[in-house]
Amino acid sequence: MAKESLTEQIALTEVVAQEAPKKTSGVGLWLTQNGVFLFLVVLAVFAAFFVNGFGSLDNVTNILNRAVPLGIVAVGMTFVVISGNYLDLSVVAQVATSGVIFLAVGSEYGLGVAALAATGAAILYGLVNGLAVGLFKANAVIVTLATTYIGLGLLRYFSGGSIFFGPPDGPMDVFGSGKVGPVPYSAFVFLGLTLVLSLVLTRTNFGFLVKSFGVNERATRLGGVNTDMVIVGAFLVTALAAMIAGFVFAAFSNTAVSTMAQGFDFKALGAIIIGGTSVFGGRGSVLRTLLGVIFVSVLDNVLTLLGFTFGFQQLALGVLILLAVTLDVLSRKLGQQ
Amino acid sequence: MTQTMELGNLQKPGLGPKLKAFVRRRTEGRAVILLAVISLVVVFYEPLVFTAYPVTLGRIALIGLVALGLTAVILMGELDLSVASTLAASGVIVAVIPDLRIAIPVALLTGIAVGIVNAFFVAIVGIASFIATLGMLFGLSGLAFVLSGEVPVNLQNQDAGILFSQPVLGPLTPRILLFLLVFIALQLFVTRMKAGREFFAVGGNRQAAYDSGIPVKRRIFTGFIISGFVSALAGVIYTLTLTTASPDAGSNVLLSSFAAAIIGGNYLKGGKGSIVGTLLGATALGMLQTTFLMSGIQVPVQNTLIGAILLLAVITDPTSLRALIEKLRSALSKRAKVAPS
């Protein structure tokens, strides 16, 4: 008990020391930290007035349907980013694995078995990534790049690269196409998960340790915390979220294929960074990621409605990531003055 | 590595410690082991890899070129994820501009420009390299799609492409020769030139490098420019060889080039590694891929195996092993302390 409270105190002083906002440069600091709010409002207002069909209910449903799987991945991955381990590229493989398992196993043995299998796969991903990064101190980018290829290769081998269809009007299909007004069921799953994860990050010991690990790895370790397990935990959260995202994504179209989640890794990271979670770790929140996801999805939608192709969307996201990180660095510099 | 060290012990005293120190200083151990294992397996199961060596060499050149450029950046403890889409973008540029005399310089200049932008964000703005180059990875991949109109573009001057695939020196095609040229140039640069040797200092201890008067920022620019230029060159070669350019050409490059550099013993934290190591790593991977190709192993299985090798390579990094051993030791000593009480 005594040891734990000491840890908390050390970590707390660290967090407080780093996070305490300096009052000297108010407006600039606020802008650099919360610029995405402004951008989002400007973008939405612009779109509502000048883009045909943006405000329609159908389009809102469309945006939500696209945003939800990406969002679920992103809120989960926020844990890895905040813990200072950059990102988890293997979500691409995780989402696809889960989607394929839910449709392939689910239509054969029922959803319960499928859920068990998918959870097992997710835990395996989380453990391999987490142990390699936490215990072996390997670089997260490379480790998850490797597990992406391992996972996707195995998935493609076992699935034969084929597309799986769920039975029409099966439980997956009913869930995937159901909606309340313009809001699909899956959006509620996303919102619920965001709230839960937000509480985990801000209110539990584990969330606290993830944050303090991101701020100062050494201090957290010296405080007697088993830091390896914190990292494993962060990767497990990401993997479980990706599993749920796979379910939602497969249910939406009632199909699953090993390439279904291509681009999710970087897009989710883009949403996290644009939301304002620092890639340097330690600073950020799940709710900010929610905002980032909405921003990225609205932007994609507006660009599509305006007739811009995939290439331009990719280009825009790249520029936005660089801009967001530059802002992050600027806010750090302003905060230190 | 252990084998070589034992050998060192058998030598006469005097030479023994020297050899031991030499082995300990080298970082290519794992690459040598992997290469030896793969060579042995290949000799017995798929000797075609050796007899059809132009194919194998071509494969090695393909994997290795990007990895060589990447090594320059990794030596300084930075990552360059943008190599994949630099390759795609420069490949598309070569195909889109009809006159090759203009197209190739433009493509190579694009690579240099990418390097400068990357280095600007890393050295001047101060963004972690993996994220700055991630932005570039996205941006350039978008650019490649925009320039090509989202479809593969055929090279206008098909004859040049065909000519480019012909052997010029014995069995060596221009592609392999260019790869060797880049290897020799980089090896000389890193080991014999002041600027190149400073890479190790920048990667080993940046503050110390800065304090001892090494122009750290300029070296970071040098490294990223090398990496950008070399991957643009790889893109040009890729398009000329295939006589067509696809905007998503670089999708597998990221895995194989990073795998080659890491298997080659380059520390991701920087300061240790070698160009020779990357060559060995690329050779091992190239032979492995050719073996897969010739024995008809499916692509998904290939990717799984290469992914597994990369994972193994990155967790058997000496720093990782040391961290693990220390942890085990402290866990054991804790248990020993608890037991008597």
C-alpha cells in the first residue's frame, strides 16, 4: 500500500510539473492546443453552407457509419500513444482478423463462439505487441509493423483471401443496418466505449499509470511500478478496441475480407494527433480523440462530396498530421516560456 | 555470434582478445548467422537460388537499395517511414513525364526535396522523426495517386525500360550495378569521411555530439537527403525495370527495407550499425524471398515468415536482451530476498 501511494505521488508530481499551464501566453497557447475545435467548427459551417448534400440526414448517417469503426480503433490506440509508444500499426490486421472471425466462425458456430475466438485473437495480438515493446524494449513501430505482416499473412492463408458474407438478416446484419433516426446502432457502441475508456484513462490507477509512463518512463519505473505490464495493458486495450471495431465494421457491410481495414493504422493515428493527443506521450485524452475522429471523417466526407479523389484526401491528411504535430511542438514551446 | 567468440578464445593469447574485441564491436552478428542458416538451407533444398543468381541478385538489389538509404538515417537514431511513398511518387513521376532526360532528374530532385522537408521538420521544428516522415508518407502517397490519376501508368519510352533490364557487365544489369555503386559510395562515406563518421556520434549521444562541435542539424539534413535520394533512385529503377508505375508500388517496401536494415544489426536508437550489415541483411532477405518464389510458397506465408524474422530480429537486439536479463536478475534477487524472511 505504502509503495503504491509513493508511486502515485512521484508520478503525480511529474504530471503536475509537466502539465501545469503557464499563464503567460494565454491566447496563443489555447489556440495551439485547441485549434482543432476551431477548425472543425469552421469546416462544418463552410460545408453546411457551400457543399451540396452535406447537411442531409443520409449524409449524417454516412459520416457516422464511416467514422465509427475508425473511431473505435482510434480511442483504443490513444492508450498506446499516450503511454509514449508512438502507435500500433497492427490494428489493420487486428480489425480484419476480428471481422473475418465474426463472419466466418459466427455463421458456422454462432456469435458466442465467434466472440470468444475474436477476443482470444485480440488478447494474443495485445500480448505479443505489449511484451515485445514492454519487456524487450523494442521499437513499437517496427514490432507492430512485423505483427501486421504476421497477422495479415496468417489471416490470408487461413481465409484463402476470400470474402466472407454473413447470412442476410442474421444477428450481424440486423445490428449493422439498424439505426435510431439517422444514428446507426454502432454509433452508440462507439460513444459507450469512448466514455468507458475515457473513465479508465482519467479515473483508474491503470489509466493514471499509462499517462505517467508517457510523461516519464524512468520516474514511473523507479516508483516501483511494473511498467512492462502497463505497456502490455495499453496494447491490450488497443487490441480489444480493434476487435470491437472489426465486429462493427463487418456488421455494417455484412462482409469481411483480410484487406478490409487498410489504412486504419495511419488514419487512426492521424485522428489521435489532430485531436491534440501528444505523440510524445503523457498528454491527451480519449475525448480529444473523439473530436479528432469527427474532424477527419467530416473532412473526408466534404472532400468526397466536392469531388476530390482518394489521392487528394490522402494528401490532405498528411499535411494535417504535419500541421497538428507542429502545433503540438509550438504549444510545448509556448508552455515552457 | 557465440560461435565466433569461442573461436576467438581458441586463438593464441594476444590475438584472442583482439579478435574478441573486434567481434564484440561488430554489429552484424545476427545478419551473418541468418545468412549462414539461409545459405545452408538453400544449398540443400533450392540450389536454383545460386544457379539462377541474376534473379537472386536482382531481388537483393530491389530490397537493399531502399534499406541502404534508410541505414544512413537509422545510424542517427531516426526513422524514415516516407521511403515507401518516395519510391512510389518518384516512380510515377518517371512514367508521367515523357522525356526520360527530364523525368529522371525531376524524380531524383523530388527525393532530395522530400529529404529536405523531412529534415526540416525533424531538425528545425523538432518533431519526432517517425511522425514527421509519417506525414510525408501520407502526403507523397496522395501525390503519387493524384499524379497518376489513381491508375498504373505505363512508361512512355518502353525501349529504355527494356534496355535497362539487359545485362551490361557479365550477368549484371544496370539495376544491380547501381545498387553496388550506392553500397560502395555509402560505405566509403560512412567509414572514411568525416561527415559520415559524425552520423555515429549524432546517433550515439546527440548532446555530446553537439557539445563537441559537430553540426548536428546539418548531419540530420545530410542523412534524410541521402535516404530521400536513394529511395527516389529506387523508384526510378523500379519503374524502368517494370516499364510501368503504380501509385501503390511501395506498400511492401516498408517491411522489407526495415527488415533488412534491422537484421543487419543497425540499432534503432542510433549510434551503432553498418552499411555492410544492411547489405548482409538484404542479401539474406533477398535469398529467402527468391527461395519462396522458386519453391512456390504462397505470398501470405512469405509475409508471415518475413514478419516473424523482423519481430525476432528486433527483440533479439542486444539492448533488448540486456534489458530482459537485467529484469530477470532483479526478479530473482527479489525472490531470494523475500525467501529467508
